[in-house]
Amino acid sequence: MWVDIYEAPGIEEKPIQAEVPREDQSPNAVRRHLLRKGAQLASVEDPQALAAAIAAEAPVLRRAAHMGWRDDDDTFVSHRFVSPAEMDVSIIPPECPMVGAAGQLQIRGTLEIWQGLVAVSQYSTTLVVALCAVFAAPLLALLRRPSFALVFFGPSRIGKSFAQLVAGSALGFGREEDLPSLNATPAGLLAAGLGFNDHMLPINEIGTARGPKSEVYVTLRDSTYSLMNGQDTIRHPSWTGDGEAPSTFRVICLLSSEISPDAWAARNGETRDDGEMARLIGVPVLNAGSQTIFDRPPTELTAEGLSEWEKGQFQRLRQSLPENRGIAFREFIDWLVIDVEKNVALTRSRVASFEAHFADASMTAVGRDIVAKFGILWAAGILAVDAGILPLGRRAIGPVIIQACRAALAELPDPQNELRADRTALKEHLAGRTIIDLEACSRKEQRLMRDADGFHRPRRESGGEEYVVRAQEFSAWFGTPVRVRRLLEWLDDEGLLDHGRDRTTKRSNEWAQKQVTWPDDTRVRSISLYLPGGLSDLDR
């Protein structure tokens, strides 16, 4: 969009500026735009003065249609700057409806002071990963890699949002409350993705997602696919939006949560598919017994001294970052565009080296994908150090990113291991005291079974042992609905589950239950198992 910029005295006694589209250059139109921006009424009353301003020669500016790379990756547009600044035609950044109008993204202070503040990141794996994500985001398009998201998870009040703020300060955020959240409509999230194309996008606290807690995972899953697919909604041709804006985008999202993405899915009785696990990567915040994000603190600190030191770091940065922000990312981009081709080649080589470090023929495709994404984070961190932006040593970044990558890989669910563990747990429960042996009970004891979890008895006609467990108790033994379902399906596949209905794909496990008459003559909804070889059948 081509615009002319007019300046006039403002109501608050400061000059204001208004952008007027070049096709709208009439005194009334210019006056309207200036008044909308807060110009003093008296300063725009004279139509002759407005006409003279319109006729005067002035630089012509062009507002960019979108954030991120343009002009064959020679120019980068951010919220508050365009790099390189020396251009034949002046380009100004597009308005960001999500944060720009409210002024959350600002450039303040000096790079040196910001570096002094964030130097504390050397004591935190989470802070290093978060900062590397800022500098990795503009590399995705250059490397032709897709968007992805990291979820920092752990208990409340340990510094997850603080880590997002420290990373966000490189872009221009100054306060945690200014960070975007999942309390947004799908259209709003897509607008955020477009508004942060080729940038890191912090999204604070998954638990704030719209709707009830039981449906948080649905919002998280849908948001992940919307943002990570990097494609705007397909609109009707009559839509009158900016035709120059792209419909695709790349971002690295930093999210925070009290529990992992897989735990959110389990709460909803679901498992995540491979595509989602590769896009939305859970990264635990607490490591090596730490109580906060500072999992690599100075070794000389005692337990009490460490707590006071951590509080001091949180307080110091929260107070100082609002006045020192937005410079680091601009300086990095200015350095990056000097020789994009060379820096991309270096990044590709470093990512390949990182992947080779984790080379393992037994690693799953999802695991390899996650390793590649952490390789980009590591390579970006090295570039930021080389550019003189990130106040860390090159050798310090590698071990930290490797540790974070291993922690993320360890969070990947292993269904077969979980199933083996659940079969072992089932065997222990069935052998426990709450499962009554009817052969060893008197008639009176059998009539007092209301508090028992279940019972077992031999099947004399066919041999083997029958186990009957209250359906509600059975489900409580295995933590999540997903694991209960997986175990029931295994029992059914092995012919050990005695049920009267066909298996269904619905979330309910009613298909696996039976109405069984218990020894006290009550009819109880139960899980009935027949083990021809006894409990050893669960060792298959």
C-alpha cells in the first residue's frame, strides 16, 4: 500500500502523524485521517493549508503488506523496523492489529544494557532455548523448514512466563501481561500467525484457552494445526482484504503450560498423532531437581542463597526489561542480511552436525524431526553469538540445547512400554487383597462384598480363572482413559476379555463391560476377564 504521511499538532501537545492512501488525497480526506489520529481541530480547519500540504513535495512511503522476508529474501520487515534501512523506496512496517495499536512492541534502551540483563540466561536451559527460538524464527523460511511450537511445561510460579518475556523482549515485549494467549478465536490466532510471520510468537499459558478446562486440548490441538500449517483461511473472492498479504506464514511459537501436551490430550481421553507431536513439542522446565527455570545456577550458592538469588533475578529483569527491549532482534536481522547466503549455508551445515550427534537407526521419524528442530535452535543461537547479540559463549549453547532436546525426546509417549507397565500393574491388582478369592470365602463373607474391588473364581468346566472387577475401579487403576482403552483393546485382541458387545470407536468403554451378578446378588457393571493360564497370561 502506497501512502503519504502528514504531521500536525496533537491534542496532547505532541505532534501526531497520519498515513493517507495516495488515492485519497483530498483536503477533507486528509483532515479526516488527521483528526482520527488525534490532531488538534484548529490545526486542520484551513482547507487552503491542507491543499498546500497535499501539493508539497514529500517522500513517498510504502507500507509493507506483511511481516518477514520479501524481495527474494533481501529485505526483512518487522513490527518496528525494515532491514536494510538504506533502500531506494522507503518501506514502513505494516500495522499489527494484535499488538501494534496498543504499543506492546517497542524499541527502547540499548543493546548493551539488554545483554547485561539477559546474560543470566546462562544459568537456565529454558531461557537459552527461548532466546534461540527468537533468532531461529527468521531462518525457517531461508531453510525451507515448517513452523513448530515449543511448550514449556511445569508447575505454576517457576518462571515459564518469565522465560517467554525474556525472549519476547528481544522483539519488543516488555511485560508478561502483554504476551498473547490462547484466549482468542481461531481467526484471531491466524491473524497472530500472519502478524508474526518469520518471527517468534509467544503465547502465554495454555490453561487460559477459551472454553471449559475439559476442552483445553481441543483448542490446543486445533490451534496447533492452524498455526503450524501456516496457512490462512480460504476466503470468498468477494473478501476485500489486502490482496498483497500472503496467505501463508512461518512462525516458532513459545507456549507455556502446567502440564505437557500429551497430558492435556490424555485428560481428554485422546492420544496425539505423529504429526502433532512433531509440530507441538513439550519441553519440561524443571531439570536436575531444580525448583525454578534456573536449573544451572552458580555452584557457590547454598539452598537458601539460591532462593534469594532466583527471586532477585526475576525482580531485576521484570523491572528493567520494559526500558530495554526490541533492539536485539533488529540488530540480529541487520547482521543477517549482510550476507544471507553465507549464513544460510553455515546454518544448514550446523543443523546437519547436530542431527549427526543424535544419529540412531532406532529413532522414530517423530524423534528425528524433533532433533532437526532443536538443531535449528542451536544453529540460530550460534549465529546470534557470532553477530554479537546473544551474550553467551558458543560452547555454552551446544550442551544446553542437547540437554533440552533429550528432555523433549524423553517426553514422547511410548505406547508399548506403557502397555507393558499397565499389564504388570493389572497383574498386581488382580493378585491383591481387594480382589476376593471366592474359593476361600464363606457364604457370609461372600454376602459382604460391597467394599471389594472384585473377585475371582475358577472355571471348573474349562479350567483357568475368571476375574471380575468393578468397571469404575478398573478405570481408576490406570491413570488416563487412553491407557485404560489401550489395555482393554489388548485384552480383547488376546481373547482374555469376556464381553457381550462389539468393540466400538467411541470414547466410552461400555463395549468392554458386562452386567455381572456378584456373590451378594447385586448386579454390577464390571470388567470380566477369563485367564486360561491364570495371571501368567498377562505376561504375553
